[in-house]
Amino acid sequence: MKTIVTYIAGTRRVILFAVSLLLLSPLFVAGGEQVHAISPTTPTVGHTNVFINRSHTTTDGSLTGFTGTWYNHGGALKIAPDGTATFDARAYRWCGPGVPTPCDTMKNNLITDGIHMNILFNHTQGSTIYGHIMSATTHDSGFLVTLALNHNNTATLTEEKSSPSHLNEIVCNLQAPPGTCGA
């Protein structure tokens, strides 16, 4: 199902600003807790934080710069503070007789994305987080996936080359300049 973030991506700065405030509002009521962000300019090369095992998630705050919603023209990646994540995207082919999955559907003018992945990110190294695809409509379960922070509030979502889908997607967070990751 298309998320509102995907539709907001191509709108004016005013709407992006309002949505950013809504998403950041929990930080303002966090009770003064210290927040550590990892960004491409933070000198963390060679630093590794292991915060999740494959069966249970716990964080030490090292995911702060990665959590939230990342989007591009056809999809959205949502990363929770505990390292669990979903990636939903258009398959760009309509379901029908003889059409293999993944494929998109439409009901009442609402497109339901054909690609859905449940991901568990289990460690960080520098400005990259690493994880595994736990389940997917693309038959990619078990494959490794990374999200590497770039400049300009973008990141690269990559899946290992031997996977059926082999993701290599540029995604933006809500602070990226309008139009950076598509409409």
C-alpha cells in the first residue's frame, strides 16, 4: 500500500516541513535524553556497534541516524529504533493471469505495492548498517542488506549481488531537498 510519505515526496517544502515536525515531535518530549546520531560526516570509520542478535532486538542508540522513513519514487523503507524494518515498493507490473509475483494491485484507485520485505538490521559500522531480509515477496529471504548514509540526506539501500532482486536503491529522508529521490 502506498504510504503517505511516498506521495509527500513531490510536494512543496511547507508540507515536508510539517511532516518533519510530526515525525520529530517525539524527540522534543523525550525527557532530555541524549541522542547520538550517525551521519556521513561523523568520524566513525572503524567503529562497530553490535546491538541486535537475530532472535531479539535491543539497541544502544547507534541506529539513531538511520531510523525513520526513507523514500524514493516507487518505495519506502521504514526503520524502527530496534532495528526492525520494512521496505515496500512498486513492482511496476500489474497482477493478472500468468503474471509472476511480485506484482502490484489496484483497488478503489489505491495501489498496493507488490514488493514487501521485512528486514532486521543487526549492526553498524561507520555510516552503514547491516542486516538480513527476514521475509520478502521477492524470494530474497536470508540475503544480506545494507543501508549506507550519503550526503544530502540520502542513503543507498543495497542487497547482496546473488539475491534475486539485488536492490541498489537511493533513498531520501524527509530532510532531503524536494525532488532528490523522485516525485
